Amino acid sequence: MNQPDTATQGAKALDADAPDETLNFQIQHLLVATEHILRRHPAGINELGLIKTLQKPPWELIGEVNFGEPDKLYPVHFLLFHVLYRLRDQLAASGEALAISPLVIQLRKSAVVAGAGMPDRMDELRKFYLDLSKYELPEDAINRMMDDFWAGRSGYRPAATEAREAAAVLGFESIPPGFDDVKQRFRRAVMHAHPDRGGETEAIQDLNQAFAVLKAHFRT
């Protein structure tokens, strides 16, 4: 599949300096590729798995991603979630729902009758990710936004299924009784996953995301 040069070097498929028409062109390619990938993963796929699949042939829509630097990861994450929320809107009319979270992205049959509206109400996350002006943010704004988001100032609270999936990433069989248990398990998991011990940066990213979800779950 031939893609423009911006799709094959670094993370240029998500280049914040690209003109609007190029960005829209990339979004259209990502919409097609993402729906195709999700239909081949009926049990769902996490954000990291989706990124890696989009990096490989035949898509090659995302270049190398630095998972250890939020300002480098942010535009990739933002545009991917922009595409997911657009895809969710498109699929609602055909009676399909799209579960969207970093830990599980999955196509499901909607309980809403086709044509009866969106599968759920307009929420703040959807509003944020559909606003392409949020694609370009300075590093300090990205870090502040992440702190605010996971501290609960956005009003976000993960669903029970998302909290259970986050707990499973950290090795729990169910949601633990308290956040202290999460902190202890997270510290041990990060030590084992550290690159100096043969782990991978991507594994750390998964653990960080799971920890953040449970932090939001347990906040008072």
C-alpha cells in the first residue's frame, strides 16, 4: 500500500507541521486501517497493539514512536483517538458500538437501535479528541493536561470494565481493595519491566497507563 512520505519516517504520519489537507488525508487512511484492524480483532486490542499494527505493512501509517516522552507520544495518541471517536460516530448508525480506552478498543453490537442516536451521550473525552486544535500543544500544556486528567479534575472516572482490565495488567485477578495495593504492585511490576532488567519501554507504558486508570478509579 503506497503511502505519502510523511507516513514512513519517524512519526511523520502525525506531523503537527503538516497542512490541513495532508492531515485530513492521513486521518482518512487511519480510519480505513483502524476499522479493518478492529474487525480482525473481535476480542479487542489495546492502544499499544493498535499503534504497532499501524506501524507494520500493509499500513505503515505510523513511524517510530518514543513512548518514554509524553510530548512525542501525545500527537500519536491524540490523532489515533480522534480517529477512534470519528469511527465510533460513523458505526453508530449501523448498530455497532466502539469501546474506546487505552487498555481495550473493541467493536461491539450496540444496544441502541440504529438511527436512534449516538451509543452514549456527548462526553468530555469525545469533545476533546474531536477538536483538532488540541493536536498541537506545547510540552508544558501536555504535562499539565495529563496531571489534571488523572488527578480527576476533568471529571473522568473509568468504567468498571476498564478498571478491571487495568488491574489485570498489574497482575490482579480483580480490582484490589485499595490504592495502596495498586502502588505496591505497580512498583514491583515496573522494577521487573525496566529495560535494565531486559524489559521494554512499551511494557512500562502499559503499566503506567494501568496505574493511571486505577488512580482515577480510587480517587476520592
